[in-house]
Amino acid sequence: MTPTPTTVPADSHERGSVDLAHCDEGALLGILDEVERRHGFIPRDVSDQLARLIEMRLEKIRRIQGKLDSTLRRDVLRHVDAWRGEEGNLIMILHAIQNEYGYVPREAAMELSRELGVKLARIYEVLTFYHYFKLQPPGNHTVVVCNGTACYLKGAADLIHEVQSRLGVGEGETTQDREFHFDVVRCIGCCGMSPAVVVDGKTHGRVKSSDISGLLDAAKKTGGRA
Ligand code: FES
């Protein structure tokens, strides 16, 4: 069934009716602000039309969510079946999930809790105990600054500060656009070339603060994670 166009006549005397169905969220907010400014309130017919429009969009999102959920459920079940009945299987399944997604999505942890009969709180105890596990999607690129003793003595703190101020994130965080994830670690075994920075798996030695922006720019020019 073709939905009836959802229009708002608020400023029709100037620009004609606006088909709300073709407006993105930013445009909708702008129109609502305009309507409110002109009328001092949002008229009932406009709010009813918007409510219908929102419900239609939510329905589409729910359908997409349903498809994603079933894919995730199938992935979790595959890993559970591979390790079912094995001692210590929880951690092995969490590893498998993280290897597959790059992190452990909350929905996967909830599915795992149901399948294994393990409390969700217990799963999060394990996830937060081991530094290896990530609870957020990783960045497209990874920047790691070594802060082991040798690197610390050669100025790792300056490098950490430079990366943090350029990316606007703290240790263990990912930029909002998900381009970069930043980590600090203790000794990566390259003390002879300290201070060391690893960008997307490639180690750079004797790094200076002034090198950081070039390293980040170079990383951006590559594709990063598939
Ligand atoms: S302390 Fe940084 S590589 Fe060893």
C-alpha cells in the first residue's frame, strides 16, 4: 500500500506544502521550529502527521533490527555449539565473538547468557576483567603508544598527550567517527627503538611528538579495517 504523502501546511502560503515523508530528521526539526515560531505551538494536525511518519520509520528500523538480531543470534549459536559442554567455554566463546565482530556486542552477551544459562553480570565480570575484550566497536585505525619503562624514559608521556589532544579521546577510547581507537600498553618488546608507537599493526620507533600528526594522516589515507 502506498502511504499517503504526509504534508505540513504551516508555511504553505509562502513555500507550498512540505512533504514530510521526504524530509530527513534535521529538516523535520527545522520545520517544527518554524511551525512553533509562527504559531507559538505545534498544531494537532501537524503533530498527528508527524506521529504517523515516525511510526512508519520506526517500523522500518524494527524490521532492519530484526534481521540483524537473527544474524547475531545465529553467529552466537554457532560459537556456542562449537564449545558446548567444554570446560571454560565461556571465555573461548567470548574470544570467538570478539574475533568475529572486533568487540563483544551487548546483544551477543545477552544471547550468550540465555544460551549458556550464565548470568549476564557474570559475563560482564569476565569481559571487564580481561583488558583484551572490547565492549565498543573498534576504530577503523588503531594507535597504540608504548608506555613501558624504556619508552616512558624516552618521552612516551608526550606522545600520549599528543595523540590524545589530536584525536580528542582518552586511553582505551575510540573517536566518535570511529576512525581511530587509542590504546596505551606496557612494553611491546622493541625497547631498542623507544619510544615506540604502533599504528594499524606497524611499529614506529624513536617517535617524536611532531611525528604524530603525520602518522595519523598516513593511517587515514589507508583503508584501515575492512
Ligand atoms: S618499553 Fe616500549 S618497547 Fe619496551
